Amino acid sequence: MKVREHIGAALAGSAIFPAGRHLLGALAGVNEERWRRLDHIFTHIDLALQADDPKLWPNYLDELQSLLWFVIARGDGEEFRRRMEEARYPQRYAPLYHAFVAAINTEDHLLKINPETRQMAVRIHVGIAHRIRRGALRGAGGQPDVP
């Protein structure tokens, strides 16, 4: 079964949590033209975060990391960072924001933040960085596909 079919089946079920519904919905269409626009990806990530779903971090971190990797791999990292700042992510979702900044700039960024924020930021950053390294090793050209 293809990834989109798995996601479609998951979204059709009632056991999926709100944050997961937004993130999986974004992943399902990320390679479709309408989803390539940064505003759609940002909106779904933002809705997942605003859902205040306790299952987001333990159950859907991988999907969130994949979406953030996709944004970076497309070359939209700086624009996405600006959107995060406009939406007050550094204050509202500091670990996520700092993990993303470290992924687009340098991992040293994580050393500049407080230890409480750093612990979760490192956890988020590791998954994004892994995807970036894996993509670089493959030498994939063109638009990335979500793994």
C-alpha cells in the first residue's frame, strides 16, 4: 500500500487525534500543487499546534519533522522562519522554533537557548537533521518527496 493510501485510511478512522489529522492531512497532499504553497503547510502545522493535543509530541512528531524537512529541502526555510516569528512561535512554541532555526542555520544555535527549551528542541532537531542528511546523501535533485 502506498503512503498516501495509508494516510487516507488513517484519516478515515475515528481514532486519529486532532493534531495528527492536521499533520497527516498536510503530508497526504504535500506533493500536490496546492500544498506546495507555503501558506497551506504553515496553516496545517499551526492548526496542529493550536489543537493543544497532548498526543502531538509522542504520536505525531515524525510527521511534523517530515513537514519541516520538506520546507527546508524546498529552500523555503527562511520564509517559514519569518512566518513562525510573525506568529510568535519563539514565545508560543520555543522548542519547535529553535529546532527549526538550528536546522536551517547551524546546530550551534541550540547552545544559545536555555536548557529547558534545548532538551525538547534537540529532540525535534535530530529528526529534521536526519532527514536533511539522508537527502544530501542521496543527492536527490528537484522537488523533494516526503519520506
